[in-house]
Amino acid sequence: MRVSRTIFSLLSSFCKKMSNTALLDFLKQSFTRGKLLIFKNIESLVFGNFLSKTKLSIVLLSVVCCISFFSCSSAKGFSSADSDIQQPLTGGNTSALYKAKMKVYGNFFSGLVLFKYNKDKDDYNVVLLTEVGLTLCEFYSKDNQIIVKKASSLFQSKMAQKTLAEDFGYLINELGKVKEVSENIYKNEDKVRFSVDPNKKINSIRKRRLINGIIIDLENYKQSVPSSIKFKHRGIKFNMELSLLKVS
């Protein structure tokens, strides 16, 4: 507890010596590293609410409290994932094509998302396409991560690419070690929560963060894959809905 107070005192002293402009630059750098999606001016995202030194101190205090709390947490109780629980798109199918609808800061986009499993390499390719089949961005899985393979000139935003890669990763990356925190609710070591139905199909994925979190709802499984997937981001104005068109 004394360590937390000392850290907070140092951070508060540091903030008092900084101008508002310096504070804004500091916040921009910090939250950019925090994986925020930049589609418009960064000030329109969240920084307008953090310009005052008082509010900044509150945020820093929350960070210190979170660090103190989680540093005392234990990983005990985690075990290998239940063999009956699988990621939504790892049910033995080779490909799934979805209709995609996205809403980004009041702007709408529609297209296609193709998930394709490569049996020889035991990995996935995920392709974001226009409705006429032009590739906007392509990802591939490696070492349980989703990596950008290529992107068109219309899709060069690094933060947009990173956010989509993380979103898709929740659907195809391995669960890792998990523990049951309550009936039909599991949590892995990355603090991602999975809610499952009586048939052990994942129907909800939740990841909480200090600023931006995500909720993914999965419904109406057909041929072992969900026919509806809804991504709801918190902290950034970006939502996405996927509707199954074809699975093979």
C-alpha cells in the first residue's frame, strides 16, 4: 500500500510540472500504445475528457490501484482448456464466409470477411474484402497471434489493422489455460472471459481494459460455427457485425 502511495505521489508531482500541451502529448503517446483505434483526430477519441490535471491524477490513481491489485493476484487454478470447449471457428471446417457490417464513428462500411483454415500449415488466413471481392486487408495466424500479411492503399491505418487483428484473434486463437470462475463461465490467463452454453459452445467473449474493452456475442451455431457474431467495443466508436453466408 505504501508503494502505491509513493508511486502516485511521484506521478502527481510529475503532472503538476507539465503544461496542458505536454500533458496532451503524453496522453496521446500513452493511449496510442494502449491500442486505441484512430479513424479520426485523436482528440475526438477520448483525450478531450483528460485535459485537466485533476482528472489525469484520478486516471493515474486508477492505474496504480489496478497494478497493485493484479500484482497480488495468483495464477493458481488455471489448467489446460476443457477439450470440449473450442474457439468459435475451429470446429473442423476449412472456411467460413461472413457478410460484414461496420460502424466507425458514425460512418458505415459493408463488405465480406473470409476465414480459411490451412490444414498443411495448421494456421488460418483471414481476409477482409469489399462486396465485389477486392482485398482490403489480409491476416494470417502464427504462434497464436494474428499478423497483417498485406493491406491495400485504402487500408493503411496501423491501429485499424491491429484492432481487427485482435478481434479476429478472439475467434481463432487457442484458449490456452483456463479456469471456471462460475457455472459455464471460464477465464484464461489473459483475463479473457468465455461464456458457454450447455453444449460447450462459446456464446460470449469479454475482455475488459482500463479504457477500451470488447464484448463479442455469438449466436445460432450452424455446422459448428456461429451464424451471427457481434463485436461491441467500449472506449472506441467501432462496432462490427458478421452474418454467416457460407461454411465448408
